[in-house]
Amino acid sequence: MKKAVILVGGKQYVATEKETLRVDLLPEGTKELELDALLVIDGNNTQVGTPTVKGVKVSAKVVTPEVKGDKLRVIRYKAKKRVHKETGHRQKYSEIEVVKIA
């Protein structure tokens, strides 16, 4: 089974074929991606790129353009002042499916 390390939105992900990844929000209207591989593992063979592996492309398609992550609670609190403020945050992601590592 081939595995590849890819770079999407400044973050690195380990991808295998037919796998769904949750990556940072992609620009609107993006349907397919053609990504370079930073590292490829194929059985016992490992190819490390400088910075990318030549001749290896990772094809991916966008399954869901926008997904909201879990809510994070952020609390600011000042001791002995009776001051506290609670806010929440939900990060937006895109789900992509790795179609082929070639």
C-alpha cells in the first residue's frame, strides 16, 4: 500500500489511496487537487524529496467543501475581580478524498 506525505495549507498529512482527510478550508470552487509528494513509502522502498519527489503526484477530489469542527470553549478569568468572559470557536475544514498516488 502506497503512502505519501503531502502539503496542504501549510500543514503536512500522511495520505493513502481511498482515504478521506480533513484539511484546512480550501478556496471556494475547488473541485480537484493535484498535489506534490514530499515523501513516498511503497512497501520497503522510501523516497524522500528535496523538497518534493520528482514524478510523483497525488490526485484528490473535494468531498465536502465546508465542514465545521467541534466547538472549543475559551474562558478568560481574572481572579478576585469577578471578571470572566466565555467565548467559543468552531474551525472550518474541507474534506478531501485521495484518489490516486502516481
